[in-house]
Amino acid sequence: MADERTRYFRRLGRLRRSARRWSVLAGGLGGAAAVLTPYAGLGLPDAAWAGTAGGALALAAWRWIDLRALAAQPAPPALDPAEAAARSRARLVAAVERLPVGAGVLAEVRRVRSRVALRGTSAGQQWVRLDRAALTLAGMAPRLTGLAEPAVLEAAAADQSLRDLAARVASVERALRLAPADARAPLAEAHGALTAQLESGVAAYERLVVAAAGYLAEDARPETAHPAAARLTEATDLLHGVASALAELRAVGSPLRAPTR
């Protein structure tokens, strides 16, 4: 979608072209009516020529009036290049999200971009662990209903918080490489504390995912045999019985007949 300034100039161009087109048409029809009316005398065709010429002239006048009114308005200011790029990117993302697999593709692109941004830092490995656990939990989330639903919401909030913490760890680590010797000690201490928090948080998230898998396993474990398995067992026993009966019939054979002379 174009911005306001582009739409303004497009509308201005359309009005200018329309005004010129109707002016040319009104001039041609008016000239034809002025020549043909005295030549053939007044009649019904002359009324049609004159009416058409008058209508074209009126439309041309209205188009010129609209053009002047629009041209008198100041043009909207041009967009900042950064804002224009952001709008274009947002439109592209919205178009991709409307595709059947667009949301999954965008999510994968965002994960890869975030992982690349943390490459070379101590938070990169923790990010990979968190990403793997989050993908596992996302696959189980549709079946984690009822009592497990609050845990899924809590996991989503924790995931966002841990990713923000990983970005902080990476930022502090990059700053630590540039820090002078006298400022390195307190920054290293803060980096160590943040790293410990990140490691403990990722480990707790992984334990939550394992607990969610255990919940699904226990929730799906039946107390008795599965109905489908029970029906298959009954059908198997029935087929075995039929096969045994057929074998017995073949063993008996056909009845003996009395000899004939």
C-alpha cells in the first residue's frame, strides 16, 4: 500500500488526465455540433450532438474544478526512509503471514536470526537449549489443557523473559571485551551473575517441559486395554475359531457311499 504522499500525487495525476480527456471530448463534440447543426438544419440528431457536447463540457469543467481544489491542498510530507522501510517490512510480513505456512516460516526465520545474533557468546548455547525446549513444548501445547493450561501460560512468559535475559548476557559480554582493565572486574561479576541466572532458568524450563511430557503420558495412559486393541483381539480369536472349524471339516472328508454293481 502506498503512503499518503504517493496517493496524493496519483490522485492528482488521475484528475489531470481525466480533465484533459473530457476537455478534448467536449471540444470535438462541440465542434461537430457547431458544424453539423447549420449544415443539416435542426433536428433530433442535432439535439443529441448538442446534448452530448454540453454534458462533456460540464464534466470537463467539474474535473478542472476538482483538480484545482486538490492542487491547492499542500502535499503530504515525504516519509522518513527508516519509517518507509519499516512500513514495507510490515506489509511484507503481513503478506507472508496470510500464506498457509507463512507463520511457521516467519517464526523459523526469527529464531535463526536471534540465534545468529548470539553466536560467539556464552548465551548462544543456552539459547539453543531454550529454543529446543520451547519447540518441544509448542508441539505439546494443544494437548496441555485443563489443569495444565496455567503451566503453558507460565512457560510462555518464562520463555520471553529468558530470551531477554540471554540478550542481556550477550550485550554485557560484548561490552566486557571492550572494557578497560579498571572497569573489567565489576562488569565480569555482573556477567557471571546474569549467566548463572540464565543457566538456572533454562534448566528450570527444561524440567517444565519434561514434566509436561510426563503429564501427557499419564493422561493418555488407559486403565484397561484400548478399545481398538480389544476389538482386534476378539476378531483374531474369531478367525482362529473359523480356521479350526474348517480344518476339522476337511479332516472328516466326504461321506462313504454304498458300492454299486
